[in-house]
Amino acid sequence: MEEIKKAAIEKITTHFREVTAEQHNGNRVDFFIGKEEIPAILFYLKDEMGYNHLSHIACVDWLEEKEFEIVYIVWSYTDKIKIFVHTRVDRENPVMDNVDMIWRQANTYEREMKEMYGIEFTGLEAPEEFLLEDWEGPPPMRRDFDTEAYAREKYWERPGREDARDVRETIIERTGEELPDFAKKYKR
Amino acid sequence: MINDKNSQKIVDIIQNFARQHSIWVLAYGTGCGAIEIPPTMTSRYDAERLGVRGAATPRQADVLLITGYLTTKTLKRVIRVYEQMQDPKYVIGFGSCTINGGMYWDSYNTIKALDRYMPVDVYINGCMPRPESVLSGFAKLQELIQAGKADGAKKYKENLEWYRTNQKKVIPNWHMPEYNW
Amino acid sequence: MNMIYILFSLMFGGAILTFLAHKVSGLLRDILFVLTILASTVLFYTKIHTGDAVDFSISGLPLQWGINAYGRIFSLIVLGLGVMASFYSVSYMKGKERLGYFYFNFLISLISMMGILMSHDLVSFFIFWEMMTWSSYFIVIYNGKHVQRSGINYILFSALGAYAMLMAIVMVYAHTQSLMIQDMMQAFPFFPVAYKVWLPILFLTAFGVKAAMMPLHVWAPDAYSDSPMAYTSVFSGALSKMGIYGMIIVFVTMVNYLPDDTWFRETIAWLGAITAIMGTLWAIAQDDARKLLAWSSVAQLGYIITGVAVGTPLAMLSALFLSVMHALFKGTLFMAVGAIEKQTGTTKFNEVTGLIRKMPWTFISSLLAIIALAGIPPLGGFVGKWMLYESLINSNHYILVIAIFFASTSAFLYCYKFLFGFFLGQEEKEWEQVKEAPALMVLPMLIMATLLLVFGVFPGIVLNPIDLGMQTLGFSTTAGTFWSMSGLFNEWGNQVMLQPLVYAIGGTFLFFLILLTVKGFKETRYVTTKDISSSGEVPLEHENLTFSEGFYQPFLRAVWPVMKRRMMSYYQGFGQGMEAFFDYLRRVYSGNGQTYAIYVLVFVVILLLFKNSLFG
Amino acid sequence: MKEILYYTWGAIVSFVVAFSVGITYMGLNRKITARVQNRYGPPWYQNFIDVIKLSSKKTSIHHGVMQHMGPAFIMVTSVVSLLVIPILNGNKFFPNLNFQGDLIFLLYIMVFGPLGMALGAGQTGNPNSAIGVTRGLSQMAGFEIPWVMALVALMIQYKTTSIVDLMNVQVESGRWLMFSSPFAFLAAVMAMLGMFRYAPFDIVGAPQELASGPMSENGGKYLFVMMSAGSVFAFAKLTLYVDIFMGGADNLIILVVKTFALYLIPMLYGITSPRYRTEQSVRWFWGWPSFFGLLAILQAALF
């Protein structure tokens, strides 16, 4: 396992210059790379190293750093290794190359990300609405989107719930647990 | 003969009895509530002894059972299904999500009160309601039918404008056949 | 001058005049075309009576034309369908090219069919037969280059049939020194045994080709579907019946006298049943209405062949009755397909749907025709099917009746496919502008569909002439025997049972229709076909949810073992084998003089060697 | 005129009887199914309530003329088969239109209704309806084979195509055809499983995948007429089987007992069976049932 991971890291780092690698426990290896190199590294992983399976494409909203992080998770059936390829795109102008010529199923994730985070994928196929129907607001998964205010404005709320306690308050009371900073915003 | 007042009364009694004891349910399985329907229908709780039976399509159904939260996308379909059902028809809201949004109270695409958009005859609260409560909901509906008070469809017809305004507020792109009963 | 001469000169003259008038004016040509058929029909039914005949001779060959009651049954089909199809084709063919050519060949094929029915001698029979083949061939290839292949198939098989018939005629002439059919009939019992076996086989080959009998049917689906629909109604409805006409004569005159005739009858009856089954199965698999109807024609002719081959009076009656019915319903259906093709430009089920509100009259006539085809009471098809089953059961054909029944039950599948594919399903925006076909096309269909209903309720109208015709063939009259006593058709036309049943069907239907209509009349409303309960989803305007691809996939999967062997591939294999064989044979003709010299030498040596045994 | 009234009266009386018996059977089916599944189940008269409720539906929709006429078509099949099938021996109380050849007539009139209803289902434009219809027709092509084999065996053996003749044979000999032609009975009963469309042959209207198939667009009064026609037709079919194989019945009570005994076969077989796919069920019918049919024909031909 460790040898395979080492070999993979070595192969990638010799092949791509501006890449940093990070080892994790178990069968996971992470790479961080610029967004221009993404198709190249994915092609390389698939064609040269046998990482045939695209498990997932995820997106993380780093609001404070004004960046989106896109994570491609690929898997090799022979090596039994998961490789995470991280890249960052500018939050103000999120444009990314689409990779559905490498894996057809990438299209689904990309459409979802387009809808939920507003990331534009160049040459994305079938760009009509995907999960959200008739959506008019901003991309709802962005962290600066205030879902409670939106819901309050758009959907009529039955009176009588104002004094009802948030379940998180109950948890805090019962366990003395501290709320994380980002969650405090939603505290009633 | 039918116009005669007394015979009309008898006919009404018979019809109400039939409607009361033959409830064909279209379970619109939204959200997590759909999982409560199989135990309600099968051996343990056996809703069929009350005359409750599943219907496959809205054209044959009497009761629309909405089992959980409704996103706006689903709401559009549910309204459509409701309008395809034949009179007399009833709606049962199932679970707290249909009453006040439940745990989805701050979701960006989930409605919080079903009766703003559709006439609900009976609400069953709980998250999730157990099959016992579902059965009691059906029993309540039967009571209402017997008393002639389950008139949600009539309300919907009379206040169609109000319902439409609410519906169109959350469903901007409204392309549906006209409902003009 | 005899009326028969006048009839033929009228028809020939009309054909030539129509051809010439094409150069002058389209209207004149159409009028002449219709008038010719109308006038000859009127002339035939008013002036020419059963038993009329004329004798004449051409260069010493005594020939005779005339009409008997048996021929009259088929003249009913030919002229009746001819009149309907002539009106139809005037409207259907409007705006197409080479109409003079089409109408001329149309008329010639009608003439030749009448000629076949009126020939009392084998020579004119053969000549008319060939005229019929060629004129229909010219119409099959009318549509242009892409149908050449079907035309070639057709003409190849027809040629095979023609040679067989010619050989048979020569055999008959060699033995009897006469060409009259009547003489042949009388002389047949005294023929040598080899003649007795070979004559029916040869004749049946000739007639079987036209009647699309298995395994000679391979031309039929292509030829039926590729010729213009206006003619296909005649082609499938009337022209194929000429094969049946001949077959019945063969069975009545020859097979009856065969030394041990059971194997012969059984074989042909089974061929008919297999034709019916395979035709039905292939019809189910088709996605094009023309192909579907073509295969269905093959299947229907299979029933008729079975009826003819079984040969009891009731079976013969049912075969003749089914012939008339088949002409009516298949004519209607082909015309309906033609109307749809004219209005929408396609005949594929998966391209056009939901025409019922656009073309209601076409729908009604095809509905009636389909009900008749399926054999459902109270329409005409049922009477024929009923008699066929009765006859098969009475003559102890256990398995045959099941085979026929299987074909008949499976026929519902393609019947439904036909109606559903065109008329039902979702109404599409693409076909919103489609209008009902012109009156000249709709009227013939409607008339024939109405006739189907009338003949279904009063089968005596058709059964009486058929009974007369069968008496000409030597059957005793069938009226008053077991089947007419059955209660269903007691004393032709004055049925005891059929009419009450029809009243029951009609009465129940009307009662419940009225009930359905009156009950909650104000609260019943029409919704469009887009307003369907598909999980609350509303299909967009351009979305068509009609189910038309792979319609009977599960059923076809179940019957696929039977269908995967195609007759056509055997013929192709045979053709390739022959080609290879002749290719090999060609090497004999090397073109080298010395080789030929060796051949001559070898031949002479062989002659010398076997001199004694050969010439001694 | 008098005759027409006589037959109309017969039709109405037999319709009422068939309707009530048929509906009761359907209700009993639900009850017994429930008991087998260890449930309490609905009352036996549940289907009466259902029918009354359907008839009391206020509104209904249709997609066109054919759909409007569909239930009337299927009613024709039910009523006319009731008229043709002799209900009691000797046509007591229920005048019938039976005649020589009515078996063949029945075979064809039995598809008149389904085909008409199929046209109605086709016009709805609902793909589920059309899929259901194709499955139903395919399955029909399947079960008609053993059914016809059984009938042909009897027809050949007794040289008749009339139900009354077959009944008389049994009355005279005192032996039910069920016992004297066991193979024909087996084949016919196996075909009956398909005719009733209970499991395992219920793919036609499988609610889980087709939303009740051909009927998915029918509600209210249309479903009311269809359900009534279905129950009448069920009774008619059972009566036909009793007439042919079980010697008919002298009075209504015997008829009800016999038909219910027969009805138990498809019902119990259905309760304990999963569902066949279309081609599986077609092949099933062309397998053992048709083999029994062939045996029946052999028996008829040889003995």
C-alpha cells in the first residue's frame, strides 16, 4: 500500500511540476494543483496510471479566501487507491474546464455544481436546469446565501413557531458543547 | 324522483356511507413519510379493514396522501395530481413538514404550510407519525365525510384565485392545463 | 355482336383511350378511367347473364369465353373493388407523374382478371394470366428505382408459376387434344397416375404464387407494400383471389380424383395454416403500416387456402365468403393507409399518432374493417371464420383448427397496433394541420366498411351467390344442411340467431353508452391527450409520450424461435448456390477450340461404347 | 315483440344475479387474500361499497370518443356472453340465446370488449395504458391456445359446438366432463388462470409498474361501469366452465357453490404466486397447459 502510494506520488510529482502531494492514512493520496493542469492530470491518472473510476467531484466554498475548491476523487481498481485532486478557482469569476470527455458522468456533477455554486464549466453539455426548477435566486449552496432569510421571504410561515427552541440550543444546554463559529450566525 | 327531498336525503346517506368506507388512497410519497405507508397497509395495521386501499393513478383515487415535506418542484406535481383527481376528493397532510415546515423550516426550496397551496382536510402530525396515527387520521377523515364536512375540494374550487396566487408565488414558471371545474 | 365481345372491346378501348387522353387533359383521363370501369360493370351485370358464352377460334385453336355462376362470385370482387378503387385512385393519384401509364396498367389488370374469370379454355386463361402478371408488375415498379427489387421478386415468382402452368397446359393438351377447361375436368379421372399427381402440383404452384402460399409468398409483402396504395387494394383484394379461383378449380376437378388424396389436401391445408401463422407473426413485427397489412394479407390468404384445401362444402363456402370479405376489409385498410400517406406523408407507426380527431371517417372505416379482419361479431369476418372452424371441426382436423385459431388470436395484436399506431395515442402538434382525406377517397372506404357490417348481419346476401357458384362446381346446395340449421344462419338470410345477437350487442352497447353519457353529463369534460396522469408531470408540447417503439417486444421474444428462420434466406441461399453452380458450369465453355474437340471426341466414344444399350 | 321482452327480462335478471355474485366473489377474494396474509381484511361486501362510491363520483374526464365508449364495449362482452351462456340447465328463469356454434361465437365475443376497451385505453395517450394493452393482448394470445385446445377436444369428441349439447351429454351420462376428459379440464383451468388476470398473470395492470395499465385514465363512472362489467364477466366465465366441465347447475345455489369452488383455483393460485413477465407467461401457457391440451385432443381422437 505505502509503496503504491509513494510510487503514485513520485510519478505525479515528476510528471507535473507545480503539484504538491499530501499523504493520508489508509488508501488516500491528495494532490493540489493549479486549475489549468486539471484535465492533464486527470487524463494522466486515467490513461497512464489506471485510475479509471471517477468517484465524485466535490466543491468547497472558501468564502473567507474568496475561492472555490474543486475536488476530483478518482479510484483505481487495481491499486485500490483513492486520489483526491484539489484545485482552486476564483470565487468572483468561477470558470473551470469541464472534464466530461474523460468521464461522461462528470457531466452530472458539473451541472449540479453549476446550479448550486454558480461555477461555469466551459463547454458544458445540456446546460438547462438540473435539480432546481425555476430557480431565480443566487446559487443556494454558496455560503453567503442566507437560506433562512430567503425562505422567510418566499414561503409563508405558520405563526406559532417563534418561541420554539432550536434543537441546537437544546444540545448546547444538555452537553455544554460550544457551537462552531460559522454556525453561530444561524443561532436564534 | 331524485329531486324529491327525502329520497335525495337517502341517496346522500348511501353515497356518504360508500365514500366513507371506500377510501382509495394515492400515496404521494414525498420525503421520508412514504416508508410509513407499507406497515399501515400490511398485516400489522391492515388499513384495508377500514376500506382504505391504494389507488395507482389520480384518476381513480379519492384521497391524496402527502407524506412529508414538499419542495417547490414537487409541489407543482402534487397540485397537478390533485387537479387530476375526480370529485369528491380529499387531502391528508402527513407529518409536521406539511404543517409548519418541520425540520425544513429554513430550507430555500421547501414550502412550510401545505394548506396555503392546497385544501387539506386532515393533518396528521408527528415526525414521523406512526401507523396508528395514520389510521386515526383516516378515521377522522371518515368522520368528516360522514358529517359532510370534508369539503376541501369545494373550498378549492371556490377560492381557486387565492390558491392560485399562492401557488404562483412559489412556482414562477406555470405551464399547466387550466383547471376549470 | 355478342355482349362479351362488347365488354372486352369496351374495356380495352377504354384503357387505350385513357392512355391517350393523358396526353390531352388530366380531367378527361380521369373521367375516361372511371367511366370505363363503371360502364363495363354496368354492362356486365345487366347484359351478360350466367351461362353466356361465345365460341371462336384463332388459327384453328377453338377458344371459348363465357361466364358461369362460379366466375360471377369473383367478378363481384374484381368489379366491385375495381369501381371503388377507381374512384379512390382518381383522388389518390392526383398530382403524381406518369398517370397514363398507371391507369392503363390498372385497367389492363382489371381486364385480365375479368378475362381469367371468363376464359373457358386454357390458352386464353394463360394469356390473361400473363397479362395480369405483367400489368401488376408494371404498377409495382411504378414508384421508381427503390422498388425495383420487389418488382423483380414478384416477376421471378410469377414466372415460375407461369412456367409451371404452361407445362401443365401442354400436358393436358398432349393427353386430351383439347384446350377446354371443361374437357380437362371430364378427362381428368382417366388420366395416368403420374399426370394425376403432377397436374395439380403444377397448377397449384402457379396459383399458389398468386395466392401467396407458403413457401411461395416471399414476393408478396414487398410487392403489396411498394405499389401505390390505390392499386394495392385491388392487388391484395382481388388479384390474389385469382390464385384462389384457380386453386378451387384444381381442388374440385383434380384433387377429388386423386388415388389417395388425403396427403395432398392435408399438405396444402397445412401450408395454408403455416402461411396464416407466419404471416400473422411477421405482421406483428412490422413497424410500417403497409408492410403490416401486406403480411396480414398473406395471413388471411392462408385461412382461405386452408378452407379450399379442406374442401368440404362448408369449408369451401367459408373460403369463398372469406375471399369476398378479405377483398372488402383489406381494400378498405389499404385505402385508409393510402389516405394517411396522402395527408401526412408517412406510413410509419412511430412517426404519426393521434389522428382520430383529424381523420374521423378514415378511423371509422378502418375500425370496422379491423373488426371484420379480427373476426369479431357482428361484422362479416366472423361469419367466414365461424364456418371455417365448423368445417374444420366437422372434418376432424384437430390440430389444424388450433393452428388457425392461433393465427386468428394473434391477429388481434397487429389489429390493435394498426388502429393504435395511427389514430390513437397523443395528439401531436406536428399533425395539427392534418385534414380528413378528400371525399372521393373517404367514400369508397365508408361504403366498403358499411358493406362489411351489412354482410355480417345478413350474410345471405353473399352466401346465396356463392352457393349458386358452388353448385356449378359440382357441390350440392349447402342451404338446409347442418350448418344452416345451426341457428346462426338458418335458411340463408333469414337467420334465427345472428340478428338477435346483433340486436343484443347493439342494444347493450347503446344502453351503456347512453348511461355513460347521461350520468353526470355536466360534470364530464374532455381533456387533451397531454393531460395524462404521469406522476403529475405535464408533457411539453413537443414531447410525445405515445408508446410506439418495440410494441410487441415481449411477445416477439416469446415467438422468436419460430421467426428467426426466414424463407427468403433459403431462396437467397438457393440463388447463391445456383450462381456458384453455373459459375462452375461455365468453365466447361472455356473458349478453347481444342477443349471443344475433346468434348466431341468423348461424346463420340461414349456413344460408341453404349451403342448397344442406347440404340439396341 | 314478446320474444324481445322475454329475452330482455332474462338479460336483466341474469345481469343482476351475475353482478351481485361476481361482486361478492371479488370481495371474498380480498377477504381471503387478507386472511392468507394474516390480516383482518375488508368486509365481504367491500366491493359493493367501492362500486357505489365509484358511481357516486361527481366528476369524470375522458380523452375522446373511444375512451368514452370503452366501458360500453366491455359491457357488451359481459352482457352478450351472459345471454349466450346457459346459466341453469334447461334455461329455467334465465332465457338464453344459445345455439349451435355458440362456443365459437363466445371465443370471439369475449375479445370484443377487451379490444374495444383497449382502443379506449389507447386514446388516453397514456403510455402506461398502451403498454398494458400490448401485454394483455400478448398474454391473451398465450392462454387462448390451451383454452381452444380443451374446447376443440370436447367439440371433436361430442361432435358439437354448442354448450347446451355438452351440458346434455353430462346430464344424460351422469358424468361430468371434468372427469371423463380430465386433460381438457386441466388445460382449460390453466387457461382460466390467465383469463382472470390474477397473479402470476397480472402484469397487464400491474399497479407498481404500470399504474393499473389500461385503466389508468379511467375514473368515476367509467371505472364504475368497467368494474361492474368485470364482475359480471367473471361470473359468466365461471358459469361457462361449470356448464362445460361440471355438468351445469339445476338451481342457483348449486351454481354458486360450483362457481365458487372453481373461483378458488385462480384466487388461491394468485395469492401464493409472484408475477410473471409477459414472455414468461406466454411461454408458460404454451408449455404444460398446451401439452395437456394436446393430450386432451389425443384422448378425444383415440377414444
